Amino acid sequence: MHSKLIAAAAFTAALGTGAASAADLAMRPYTKAPAFVDSIYNWGGFYIGGHIGGATTNEEWINTANTTVFGDLSPGQGFRQRGTGVFGGGQMGYNWQASNYVFGLEGTISGLDNKGTVLNNVFGVGLDDRFSWRTDWMATITGRAGYAVANNLFYVKGGYAGVNNRLSVTVLPPVTGSGSQTQWHNGWTIGAGWEYGITQNWIVGLEYDYAAFERKSYQLAGASPGTYTFDTKPRDIQSAVVRLSYKFNAPVVARY
């Protein structure tokens, strides 16, 4: 009889202990698991950098007046020539980011080595005008709009472009003379590119741009009296470059 009472008491104590443990478990407050933090690239901020690549210039000059002794082209006659060379310089800008959309302003200054020479041999080889031209530096101020996917930014740009252009003529013997003029041509540019954020500060990219410019009158006055006048323009400049930029004050953006 005593053994049965002892067993019943032990069973009751075990039930009580289990119930107390269950009650403790039920009373523990629920804690939500920590949110996963997904770091995304922040394109906002000021940046500065450089670019290098190649460019082509399509140069055109048409004679509008010839009152010189040495000028061989008549009004309406002229040439068009394409020159290719190295293209490189620097860029500086600022980006604003709203979600995946990125907007910015950018300025660039680039040096060119696009040039060419044409010999006008209408009256025989070695007897006439030798024209030389060169576009040597270019500046742009553009707006940019893009869409960011993680560390990638795909963008388009457009705005103002200007280029420094020179045209000269040298007349070979027996009639000699020479003249030249350099002018600044205003125009516009459009382009597109891709950039990749290596770190929150260093950015690499590729960009293609097309620019077109106004026509201006060049007076190629030589040693002989009178003027040798041309309507001249860099019809277009096309460039493709690799870019490297450093972005300042770029804190990591966290998304919860």
C-alpha cells in the first residue's frame, strides 16, 4: 500500500513539473527574427575622373568667295574629309538618386588629335591648294538620366558641346600664298553609357557620344590681296571612351 502511495506521489510531482515547464514556455515573449539587410549601391554624390578612347571628325569646307590671286577653288567648290585620332580628358559631375532612378549634371573637357590634309589638284598635281584642318579640344555640359540595377547604371545624356577648329591653306609654287583661321564652334551632343561601381567610391564605365556643330565663315587671307572665304564646320564628332571616376561622400544605402 505504501509503495502505491509513493508511486502516485512521484507521478503527481512529475506532472506538476511538466506543467510548470510548459507554462514557462508559453509565457516567453515572441521575438521577430532580425530583418535581413540588403546593401544597395548609392550613385548619389559628387564625382571626378578621366576618360580615354578614340574619336572621328567629319570636316567640311565650301568656298564662298575667291578674290585672291592664289586661290584655286571657285564658290561652291570644297571638300569633306574624315579624320580619326586619340580622344581623352576629364569629367566632373553630380548625381541624384531616387530609388533605382539616377539623374545628374556633368561637364567634360577633352583633347583630340583629329586632323587631315587635302591637296586640290584640279589644275595638276603639285600646282594647287593644300588644305589642312584640325579639331584639337572639345567641351560639353550635359544632363544625364539613368536606371540603376545593383552596381550597374545604364544612362543616356544630352546637352551642349563646343569644339576648337582650325583650317589653313598653303598654295604650292609657281603661285604661292598661305592663310589660316581658328574658331570655336557651338553645337549639341547626345550619348549613352554604362557604369559599374567597383566600390562605393570607384566607378568604371564605357560611353559613346555623337556631337554636331554650327557652320562658320573662315577668311583664309594669304600673301596676295583679297580674301579666300570658306563656310566651314566639323559636321560631327563621334567618340567612344573608357571612364574611371571617383565619387565622394558615398555612404552605403541599406534597404530593410
